[in-house]
Amino acid sequence: MYDGKFWRLDDDDRESALADWTDDVRLEQIVCPRYPGHRRAGRRLTPLTVELPVTFGDFVWTWGGECLIQASVLAAFRGRGISGFEVRRAAARFPRDHSQPAPELWELVITGWGGVAPPESGIRLDESKSCNACGHLSYTAFTDASHLIDPRAWDGSDCFIVWPLPRYHFVTDRVRDLICSEEFTGVSLLDANELKWPAGVIPALSPGRLSYWFSEEAARRIGGPLGIA
């Protein structure tokens, strides 16, 4: 039984700015067969390519919420045997007026599963805003972060997501301790029990389908029985 804390990895806006997608990034376009107004973006179809800010750290975050890591972070994660992630090579560049070559960056892709947020968290499927015809899912926001993670549904991975919060990178004490000991920059660690909605953000969740975030095989295996694949 895990007796530690869970943490959310987030950007550290005190030290670094966010990276921008380039025009090379393409998203799936979904049009509802029943309601044309349900047109929306789906999964990303291309590798991640970004334009970097002038200042950034060992962790680099995008405006879309993706987490990129430098080679030093990847080596540390692999060396310590951190589980629940894979990486994809990301293409990065600086603005054209910048002569410095961009570093090697990897997109941190979370593969660990923390289950579906329990109803006690305040998260529930909003059927009035969801659509069976095109598979759009809409959820209410959490009101009590201390109930976001059900340890009984967690697969034990060091890095994991909880549905319907696929952009929340949750990690265990092992990851937190590694980040702190290596003094990696560009990242903050937030106690998962104390998470709050940012001021001014509309509290609603539209995460798409699990297949937008996990491999098709994993999405079918995990999300099929839950109706979220």
C-alpha cells in the first residue's frame, strides 16, 4: 500500500515562458454527424514541433499543456527506473532572429493510469453537454481535489493520469524526490490534494476520448469498459 503523496507536475512561470506550437502541428477535425455545431479538434496527427522562448528550463511546457524534457531529465528518469511514461522526439527551434541551436527535447507522454476521478471529487459526466453521436464528453469540474485519486484504481505507475484530466501529469514521491535532488528547473510540484482551479478559468472539462492520449490498444483495453475509448 502506497503511503506517500501524489503530486502534479506543472510549469514554473517564475523561471520560464511557454513554448508555442508551430504551423506544422496538425489536429484531427471532428464533425458531428447529427449536430454540425459540434465541430471540434480531436487527437494530434503530427509530431510535436515548437518554437521555444528565449528562457526555459530542463522542463519545457507548451501553451497546449504538453511537457517537454531535456536529455538530462530523460537520462535521470531512466536511470532511476521511473515508470508510467514514454517519450517522443519533439522538433524545436528558436525564433528566426535567434542564432542559438535548439536543444534536444522529448515530449513526456504519460502511460500510467490512475483511474476515473471518484464522484466525491465533484467530477461527473455532464450528459446535457455530451453527445453520443460524435462521442463528445463533457464533465463538471472538481470541487475537492483530495478525492481526485483513488489509490485502488491506480496502476502503481510513478507517472499517471486521472480521467478526465489527461493534461494533469500526476507523479509519486519518487519522481518528486528525483526532481528535487537533481535540481531540475522549469517545473513546479503541486500537492494533488490541494489543487485549485486558476482564477478566471471556466470550471468545465472536455478531455476528448482516451484514445487522444493513450495508444489505441491501451485506450481500448482501459477505456472500452468505461465508455471513454
